[in-house]
Amino acid sequence: MLRKLLCLQPSISDVIDAVRQDDVKFISQNINATKQPENRPTDPERAIHSGFYPVHYAVYYDQQQVLQVLLPLQWNVFTESETVLKLTTTNRNYHATSNLDVAMLAIIAQNYKTATSILSAYPDLLNHRDEMNQTHLMITVHQPLTFEGQKFIKDNDLMFQFPQTDYIGLIFMKRRIDHLKLLLGFLKRNSEFIDEFYLQMLKTYAGQTIIQMIDETKTHGKILKEFAVVVAQQAVKYVSNEAVVNTFFEIHNDIEVRNKDIKISEMERMLDDGEIHHGTVM
């Protein structure tokens, strides 16, 4: 308050308080003070995040009036430190990496309309990666996927990012059935990505995780069973390493034993008949 009376530039805490209140008049009058990041030590309990710029707070709190002022000036500034965000939408703590852009923060806060507006206005952000080399698509995997989240991914064509990322490995590590369904739907509409999909499956050994997922869940067992069989059927087409191919045969056989309702695969019939051989690229 004393700073304001003496006409001094406000402190970063003053600026962030104004952002939280969506005080667009104060922000507009003190725009130079918004160009510095938070310099106080991180304190998640007080929602203080060292290395966050005012625009990041505005996105996180979804303060639209302030965003209209700050985004054109600071759309390409990134967070400078890791932190823990207390999400009001899910009542969970989110361990955020550094080097997040404004759209990534909107995704984390599940402010999908804001994220869409940002990516539409600043499409260059789609090429950005956080400290862990994650894309916007990968950021969506860390929380349960809502209807609005699915719409966000589709509306912004984020699934086209998957060939350049470890998205497939991440959805299996996080056990995201919702993303698996979304991905399979995408592949049906965009068959030119199927080869890349199977290469990633084999590279990440995600197929081995399918067995664990079937053991862990009954609700989504059917889609996982079908998915595992498809992967096993394709393994021989994309891998010349016989040990890797055999691993997928074992996965397939394990599924056959566990689930009597799954038919013997066409691949096994072809192998038995000598129509294909290990390591063959078809």
C-alpha cells in the first residue's frame, strides 16, 4: 500500500494479488511491473510459485480480463521452476514441471476453453515442450480425461503430436484407458499413422503393461484384451529382433489362456501354415 501512495512501482506480490482479483485497471496501469517473475520462495499452501510470471497466475486462475491485457505481451514466457499446484477443479495436488507455457498451465487447471483460445491465437506454442520434453497432448494424460478434455484434444488436433512424443508409453504408465480409446479412434480415421503407432508400442514395450492392466481392472478388460491381441498380431510385421517378437507371442498366448472367449489369432494360423516368418517386413 505504501508503494502505491508513493507512486513507486508495485511489488510482484502486489501485481499477483491484482491478477487474482482480476483487477485489469491496476494491471494496465502497472504493465512494466508484470514483466518480472515471482521472486518469493515457492509456498504451495499460499499459492506462491517461484518463477511464475503474472500471466501464468492469470491463466491458472482463469482471470479473463487480465489475460486479455497480458497474453499479447507474455504469451511466450515460460515457468522457471517446478512447483506443486493445488487444483480446485479436482481437489488434487499437481506436481508441475518447469518450462510450462501458458496453454499447458490452462490444461493443468482444466480451463480448456482458455487453452483452446491460446493455441488458436498463438499456434507456435504447439511446438513447445516442457522441461520433461512433454507436449500439450502429454500434459493431458496426467489427470483423468473429462468430456471437455476429449473435446479439447480433438478440436486442437493434438493427437497428431503423438508420433513425435512418448505419448503411448505415458498412457500405459498412467493406465489411461480413456486416452487409449481416443487414440484408437484417431487411428481408425488416420490410418497413415498406424505404422508409427506399432513401432512406438514395440519400442516402449507397452504390450507387457497390458497384462498388468488386465489384472488390475475388470471394467475395461474387454478393450484391453482386444488391444493386446491386435498388438501381438502386428509384432512380427515391424520387428526384426526375434526375442522381441517372441515376447509379444508370449503376451498373446497369456491372453489366450486367461480369456477363452478370444479367438486364435490369424497371425498364429499364418505362422503355423508357414505363410510368414519371424522378422519379415510385410
